[in-house]
Amino acid sequence: MTFVAKAKWGLLFVVCTMMYGCYGPLLLLSQVDGKLQYDPSQVAWLTELVKLIVSITLLSNQSILKRFSFREALPYFIPALCYFVNANICPRLMDHLDPATFSALSNIKVVITTLLYVIIMKRYPSSLQISALAILTAASAIHSYGLSVTGGKSDVSYHKGEPMEMRASVYGVVLLLCGVSLTSFASVYTEYIMKRGYAVSLHKQSMYLYSSGVTFNTLAVLWKMQDGRQSINSTNSFSLFQGFNIYSWTIVFTTALQGFCVSVIMKHSSNITKLVLTCVSIMVSTLMSMALFDLQITLYFVISLSFILIGLPLYMLGSQDVGK
């Protein structure tokens, strides 16, 4: 790999890590008095729409745009549906988890993704990766135990200007596990169909995926318009972009940029690289939360983070043996 190629991958790694890490803090910043004042489904819809428009624009100079195939596009409906459900779960998680806990507990996706790799990709973990998985699982368990013994609150509403404690609720953890399972499946399945059609342009594959996402999210927005209400308040009015602020718009564009970065990773690398990004993003999320919300870090979190920083390199070292 040339120096320029390494520099490009390094830049992609940094940008994607920053986008993953800032998601939780941005969600909290977008709240007013501890509650979202906008409809999360509209954020998901706008994000998919931005990604679709960019993908079509990048395809506009290629003749393959004229050869749109519904048969080719059909498999992308499955991961798009999973991403759609998760996109509507994630904004509600900040009502039950702090950003650092959200990032730390999300590492369970390492275990789930590895299992799905065996089932879908027929790629088996090496003994080194199995050891790393045990360490990463222990990291999440230690952090969860720490929340329980240090009095982690189930009422996790945050008010600006007050120090934030690490906290989680059972409902929040269950929601997180559902979301992580969905995105893990969607990620592995997306990599599978992208690699299977490697000769197909990345922009065309992205167009298929994002057009499916726009379809699902448009239906959600139209349902709310027809129903005549918004999920974030008790009024009977519905208005596009109601309650949006600078932070919610920032979420739209940073999540869209993250989506493009992940597409490149799926096409030319693997979910292993994506797992590295999400693990490293814990540092970004934690540091942002400490700076913005005066987040009070516990000893259990420090121990958990240490386990992650040990287990992650081990998992990467063992990745070269997967499938042998």
C-alpha cells in the first residue's frame, strides 16, 4: 500500500471515529430540558435522503445509472429495514443511558458480529480472537456491574449546567441490545452483498441501500402526517422540522458522512475495521462528555476501558487468521 493510500485510509479512520464518537453527545445537546423537541424519524429520513442525493450525484456521470435493476436493489431492503428500526431507537437511548455508557455497552456488537460472521460469511474466529472476545465481553460486564453498585440512575434526564453521572436503566440496556443486534446483522449482511457484487460500483450499491432507507423513513413520516401527531409531544399538529436546532441538523450531516465512510469500509475492508472504529470512538464520546457535560467517570469505567484497549488489539491481531 502506497503512502497516499495509507494516508487516505488514516483520514477515513479518523473521520469515521469522530462521527461515531460525537453521536451521543450531539443527541444530548439537541435536547431541551432533557427531552427531544423534534421527531427522530425526521432526522433519520433526512439523513438517508442526503446520502441518496449524494450517491445519485456521484453516479450521474456514469452510464450504470441507466441500468437500475430492481432485482439488484432488492437484497438491500433487508439491511435498510434494520438500519431504519435502529435509527428510530438510538435517539431514545439518551433518555436511559449517558453517552459514555452507550459507547461502552455497544461493544457487545463485537461478539454479535463475530457470531454473524460465522453464520453468514462462513468465517471463523481464531483462538486469539476468541480470547479477545472474552476480554471485551468482560469489559461490558464490568461497566454494567459498576453502574449497579454505584447507584446508576434509571431517571437519566440531563439538565444543562449540572454535572452528569454515569447511569443506565434496564429498559435502556434492552433497547441498546436490540439496536446493536439489528445493526450488527445489517452490517454483516451488507458486507456480504457488497462483496458478492464487488464489480458493481460502490455508488450504485449505496444508491440501492439509501433508496431503501429513504422509502422506509418516508413511510414513517407520512404515517405520522396521516395520524396527525408527533411522537415527541401531545399536540395534534404535525410540522416538518418542528423543534429542529443546530445540533439536530449537525446529527443529520455527521451521520450521513459516517454512512459514506462505512460504505467504503464495507466494500474495500471489513466489519472488523468498523468494530475498531466503534471501540476507539468510546474515547471520543467520553472525552466530549467530560468536556461538555462534566461527566463523572467511575473507576469501573476506567477498568472497563482498559479491558477494551487490551482486547481490541488482540482481536485485530487475530483477524488475519479468520477463515483459516
